[in-house]
Amino acid sequence: MKSYELEKRKYVIGAMAIGIVLLFIIRLFSLQIMSDDYKENADSNAFLKKVQYPSRGIITDRNGNLLVYNSPAYDIMVVMSEVSALDTLDFCETLGITKEFFDRRMSEIKDRRRNLGYSRFTQQLFMSQLSPEEFSVFHEKQFRYPGFYSQRRSVRQYETSYAAHVLGDIGEVSPLDVKNDDYYQNGDLIGKQGVERAYEKQLRGEKGVQVLLRDARGRIKGHYLEGKLDRKAVPGKNLTLGLDLKLQALGERLMEGKLGSIVAIEPATGEILCMVSAPTYDPRMMVGRQRGENHLLLSKNPLKPLLNRSIMGQYPPGSTFKTSQALTFLQEGVIKPHTLYPCHGGFLHRGFRLGCHAHASPIPLVPSIATSCNAYFCWGLYYMFGNRNKYESVQVAMNKWRDYMVNMGFGYKLGVDLPGERRGMIPNAQYYDKAYRGAWNAVTVVSISIGQGEVSATPLQIANLAATIANRGYFITPHIVKQIQNEPLDSIYTHRRYTGVDSLYYESIVSGMRQAILSGTCRSGNIPGVEICGKTGTAQNRGQDHSAFIGFAPKDNPQIAIAVYVENGGWGADYGVPLGALMIEQYLNGELSPESEEKARVYQNRHIRYGTTAR
Amino acid sequence: MERLQGRKGEGVWKSLDWWTILIYVALLAFGWISICGASYDFELAGNIFSFDSRSGMQLVWIGTSFVLGFVLLMLDDRIYDTFAYIIYGIFLILLFITPFFARDIKGSLSWIKIGSFSIQFAEFAKCATALALAKYMSVYGYSMSRMREALMTCAIIFVPIILIILQKETGSALVYLAFFLVLYREGMPGSILFAGISAVTYFVVGVRYADVPMWHIPMSVGQFIVLLLIFLFTLGLLRVYCGKTDKALKLITIYGIGSIVITFCFAYWVIPFDVTWVLLVLSLFIVGYLCYLALRDRVTNYFYIAMFTLVSLSFSYAVEPVLNEVLQPHQRVRIHVLLGLEDDPSGAGYNVNQAKIAIGSGGLMGKGFLNGTQTKLKYVPEQDTDFIFCTVGEEEGFWGASLVLLLFLALILRLIYLAERQPYAFGRIYGYAVMSVFLFHLFINVGMVLGLTPVIGIPLPFFSYGGSSLWGFTLLLFIFLRIDAARNLSKRY
């Protein structure tokens, strides 16, 4: 009869259900009939949640120069249910808008498909970001337009025309942002690019809210629960960037009329001292109501000024890459600093030829870097990939090589604190197995040893290579933001990342790069009194060669590491070296000497002719 | 062959439980009216049938639900018994892969987009779990008292719970706990259910009201209520298991209640101090006394009750440190969100308060269809999904809201009746599972709107807007109706 006993439990369960419903009905009774409080609350009082916008954090450069700040602006809000007897013409005239704009805007607000949170009884955004002058006209007459309110906001102002790509801009949130993050409402502003986007959470602060009571006619009756539910807005945090404004300004001057990028890093900290991407634009174009129009204009420009080439451009690193090769060969024991390789007009192997310019032969490592000998590095790679005692197959050797490149910061995103970084390209054995169906060897891929072929890197990665050499074997992930107010930096921006090559081996590379300045390919970059080390790069591509340069200075205890990349600039010495040297001089001395100033002017005005085809 | 099918179809319509269908249709009708009220816009007056509005879309969901119900009734009832495990397995896989394909919608990874529709498998997995549970427990010779089978039963319930928690849908996951009511009906000792409910109560009350002071007395309301509950539960257990005339019961009742009242009054009027210490000492004293009695009179029940009290005490005191020390901050936040502490930093319950105002403003008769103002002004959050009952309260008033609750009660009681008349354990267990899910949803959802239970975002069956949940509930109900309709065809071949 156990089953019968259990069947009785239906009464327990039924009683539970009855108990729950009974409890609810009693509760309903007490809420709806016993107590008048709630009814009164609802009848006479409705709530108005007034949002208090925090001021966005300001942005300064490493020396405290103001870059981005806020200035007041006004939004015009409308409550549809309160709009009555509006003199539309007068209203439009006051705001300087057309009747068509007014009609379109009103129907847009009412369109629930576009304006998801629409309600007739709450404030809806009518027009955003009026300047104080525009607003004062409206404010005088505001009493004539019932249902229209104003809300003070702040807009971003840029102190200078520089560093547009780094600073980025803010704009109205997209419907997707609103959907993904409860914090945002239609009409809110959000960082769209650059630092503004990467540090949105820190910069935006925390919105406050005032819960106000109002009566049936919409009149404000004070704070609900004596303001117990109100929250004060918390201002956004200020940011200090690692950028040096003067250096950035010079970089942008020098890159006028050219395509490319200059990136400088402080080796000891990984802070980015300048990040120039040319062509650039004036960030002040991206403020206020003109943003949409200007943004469209820039995005249609075939030279792609919106692209931050420093982190999004992927270029063959050319001969600047040879430094990384020498380090790999030294660490793997393929060469010693005194190892000699022949070069008679290039790398010759069973009919395969990769050319080089005329210089003494055979030569050891240091002069090979100084004169940028192609053959030396081809032979290095050839012997490394062909060493069957050390590596069981060319695939193993290839992947070993890949590991070194990755440890030096190539092939993957470095993790800079800007959105949109690209990873560049470092091929691995599988890549070539697929491309050549397994039939390949060191000679097939030898051009990667001189930074050509399948290899590509962003200017930031190339600058980072210079930083690892300056540091003799490690780097700190490059980052734009030096300091966040009351908040530590992410630990990846304080930790050293070692390349896996002994610091001992770096000294030969440094000597080679110093030699390049004194008597090699970088002679034009010599500045008296400063021990600059440098390496040119001339990257072949479909059109005119790209001109590249990496360098750092001073040789001991380096303060700045730099990469210059000028698209179709010709030889490394044509643009890369002089531009790099000017930048280093500016940073180390704080100014340019009169001769250098003259030189800077020459390069500023020397423009490269690019076609208008899409690139 | 054709004639046979014809007869079978006839049989279904004849033995179908039309009462349940009637309640189902009535609830859907009420639900649709509420959706109209909640999403109605004065601008779009007269356009409640437009597919742009939520009320119009809900009509589509209701229509498709009818089709779904019809199809389910036409299918053979034995497929559920036969394929229960396969259906369950498929849904486990779907639940497992969902987070990998889901789009992040406000932190939840449970929605899969198929074409232009988003679908939430968690809503359908309830049905699959109920089927699997019914199948497993209806096997001949099944007994919950065997460890292996008890563990398997728990596993069937907890695997989907874990998978749904991984989708960050803790609320939906908790629904599966309702199946323990089924286990209770099928022979799980009542003390386990009681212990479980007590533990949840201690936890919810203790954490929810931990930081609320009791007037001017320096103690936490949560702790006080929990200790008082432990004391009362102990008394209740003594009464049930040791008889009304038990001497210890009388003694503890008189001295216990006496001392609590006296110290409380003392703290209230004379010197405010933390009364919880008195309760703690009192409870410990009771534990000691019961242990002494157990040894003296050789009555093991005393000992078990003492253990219950002791475990309850340790549990209630362990909750806070575990929450603050052991759990990771994000886990703590999730629990706080579940209890409605996080959304609501002021602690005054803005959302729930808004809901209460909306309901309270309905009065006896309500404001009438589409005349509610509180819900329409969007003061109530999630007003057409989780907080839909506000609209019922505001527009239909006390009568309407009570009627809706009674309809739900009728549905639940009817389901119990139907479940009990099943000739096979499979049908009965599945029926109880369906009933439990409805009861749990009703309890949590309406309780939340009325400010009685924690704010856990689960829908009110047939009322909350959305296709996934409506289809899920229809599926659950109509499978059972189909099984029930076949109860007389007892000659199985």
C-alpha cells in the first residue's frame, strides 16, 4: 500500500498550489484595496528620471599639454504629448533648420522601428549638440515652445589638429551599442575610434540620475523619496598619453604629401612617443553635428585618410628585417659575428639569383648590416634551413624561425591599446606546404630573410623591433596611454616580453646599426653629438620601392626607438633615414637646429605623386 | 488501415480533456489582452493587430501555438515514451552548443538566431527533461531509495541546469528545480523537500535582508527572521514527529517564545541591542536539551530534530562568509543580481516599487482595457515580458488579477487530477513535471511582481511576450494532453 500512501501526497502538492495562490490574492488585496498609498502615488505622481551626464575625461600628452577637452553643448529634447500650438515656422527659424528637417525629425522620433524606446510621455532627442551661441537664441524663446526642453551636454574639443588617428572621436551610439550594453540610451555618445573607443569605460565616467516626481500635468514636484534614489554623476577619468605633442607635430609635418607612417617608442617603457599615419585629417572635423558628413567625405577619399596605417597598414619590412634575422642566426648558432659569406652581386645558388648592390666581399656580420648586404642573410637562412643535424626537416627549421619572429613581436597583434590593430604576416611551414604542396626548401623561401616575400608587418611592429634592439632583448607591449587617473595600467603594459635571443648577441647588431650611420647606408642620418643607430629598408613592391628606416638613440641607454615607412619613397636613404634622424633630433634635443629646421621644411614640401586608384 | 486511423483520431477528440484546453485558451486570451495593454501606444491607436506592434506579433505566436497544439494531438502518444532519451540527448547537445553560436543579448548567451527569428532552446529543454525523467522513473522496479538510481535521477535534472547556467540564464536554470516536486510525489522523503525549501528560504531571506536594519535596533532583519524561522521549524518538527502532547514541545514553546518576546520588547523599548544573540543561544540550548532527551529517553527523533536545528544554524551563519570569502566577485554579483540587490543600489527596490505602484493603482475594478497609465509610461521595466502581471493588476484590477490567478490554480489542480488518473507511471510523472513547471513559473514570476520573491527573470506562462516561451509551454502541455487522451486505449500492442 506504499503507492496509496504516496498518492496522498497529491493533497500536499495541491495544498501548496492553493497556498501560493491564496497568498498572492491576499497580497493583491492588500496592495490594491487595503492601501491607498500606491493608488495616490500612481494617480498624482509620475516619475521623471533625469539623466545627469558626467563630464568625459580629458586627454593630455606626456608633458601635460592638453589634447582633448570638453566644452558645453546643448541637446534639444521633446516630449510629444506636451507639444501644443507650436509656431513651426518661428521654431525652425530660431533653430536655423528647415521645415522639411523638422517634419522629418518628428516622424523619425515617432517611428518605433527606429526609435525603440519611444514614448509620448518621455523626453526624446530632437537635435543634438547645439553650440552655446545657437542655444542662446533658442533659450530666449524657449517659453514659447511647450514640450521642448534643453539638456546640457558636453562635446569634445581638440586643442590641436594633430594625432587624429590616435585620439579618435566620439559619436552617437548605434542601435547595436544600446542593445549590447544597458548603460547606453539613444542619443548617448560613445567612443568610435582610437583612444576614445579603447578607453571608453574609463573616459565616460558613470551617468547619474535624478528621480523626480511630477504631477499629472508634468510639473516637477521635487525629488522622489527625498532624493534617496538619486545618483550623482561620476566624472570620467583623465588620461595621460605617452605621445610627445611636438614630436607628433613634426612627424605629421614631415609626412605631408606622402603615404606611410612614423612610430616612435620609448624602449624602456613601451610608451608610444608618436604615431603618425599619413595622410591624416584634422580631428576637429569630427566634432558635433558635422561629424557624419565629414566622416562620409573622408571615407570616400581614395587615399584612405581614416586608416591608421601605423597599426592597420601591413607592409613588407624590407631590409630593416635583417636585424631580426642576424639575431636568430646568432642564437641558433648558424653564424658567429666573424662568419664570412660571399656576395658577388647577390645570392647565387644553382641558377637562383637574388641581387645585391656592389660592396666588398666576403664580409662578416657587422659590415653586412651596415651595408645591408642581401646575400649575407640569404646564406644565413640557407644554412639554417639546410642544417639537417640540428633540424630534422626544413619544416622544423621553418617553424623554429617562425617562433623567433613571433617572440620579436611579429605575426600576431602586439596588443596595443587601440582598436583595429592588424597582425601582419609571418608564414610557417604549413603555409608553404600548402602553397608548394610540400616541395620547397630554403632557396624557395629565401626572400623572407630580407623582409620580402610572404613577410609583412605593421609599422608599429617594425618600430617595436627597433625597441627590442635598443633594449637588447626584450620589449614592453607598446601602448598609447601612459597613465589613467586613479587606475593602474593593464599589467601587459608593464611586463617585459623577452625575445629569446641573448643580450650578448644584440651588441653585434647594435654595432652594425651604428656602423650604418657612420659609414653605411644611413650616412645621411648622422647627427653630430648624438649616437644614433639605424638600419635602412627598401621594400620592393609592384610600384616604386617603399622607403623604410628603423633606428634608436642614443646607442647606450636609448631614449627613443623609431620606425619610418614611406610608401613608394624609393631607397631607404631617400626618405626613411632623413625623416628618422630629424625625429630623433627633435625628441632628444627638444628642438631642431636651424640647419635641420631647413631640412625639415624641404622634406615637408617634397610630395610624392600617387595615383588616384584605390589603395 | 484508413478506418483504423480515422477511429484513432476520433478517439483523441473524444477522450481529450477539454477543460484544460478551455483554461489554456482563456489564459491565452487574457495574456493577449495584457500584451496589448503593456505595449499599446497612444500614437498607434487602433493598430493592435498590426504586425509592427508586439500585440500583433503575439497573435502570430498564439496562432502558431494552436497549430503546434493541433499537430501534437495528431501525433501518436507513444513516440514520447519511445524517443524520450533521444529527444533529451538532442536538447542537451543543443544547449551545450548554444553559447558558442549565441549572440550576446544583455549578457545572456541563450538566444540562437535562425533566419530573422531568435530562439531560446532552454524553453524547450524543459519538456525534453520532463520526458526523460518520466521515462527513467517509470521503468519497472525503479526505486529512489537506491543510490545509483537516485543519482541518475538527479543527473537528469542537473545536467541541463548546468548547461543553462553556462548560457548565463540562471533564472531559466532554476526552473528545473521544480522537478523535485515530482520526485516528492514519486517517493522522495518529505524531509528532503522540507530541508531544501528551508535552505532556500534561509539563503534568500538571509542574503536579501542582510543589510536592512530593524528600526532602531542594531541588528539585521535577515538574520533575525532566519533565526526565528529555525526556531519555528524546530517547534513544527517536534509537533509533527513527537506528537502534540510532547513535554519537550510544551517546555520549549513556553520558555522559548517567552524569552524571545521579552528580550525583543526590552530591545525595542529599553536598550536597543542585537537580539539575534539571544535567539542563537536559545537555539543552541534547544539543541543541547534535545540531545540530552535523545540520550535519556532513547528517542532518535529528538536527535534528528536537534541535528536539523544545528545544521540550519551553521548553514545560516555560513552563507555570509562563503558568499564574501569563497566565491569570486563575479559569482557574488550574479547571486546578488538574482536576488535583486545589484540592479538596485539604493536597496529600496525601485523596479519592484514601480511594479507595486502600477498594481496598487488598479484598485478593485482596474482602469480598464488599454487605460493603464503606469505601464504605458514605461515606468515598469520589462513590462511586456517578466513584469506583465503589472498590466493585469493595473488594467483589470483586483478582480481580474485574482481571476487570472484562479485560472492558473485551476490549471494546476486539473493537471494534478489528470496526472493521478494516468494508468501508467510515465504519464503520471510527466503530468506532475508539467504541473511543477507551471507552478514554479507562477510562484516566482507573480511573487516577484508582488515583491514577495527575489527578482528572477522568468516568464509568466501564456502571458509574457515571446514565441519561444509560448511554444515551450504549449509543447509541454499538449504532449501531456495527448498522453492523457490515450489513457483508455489501455490495450497496448
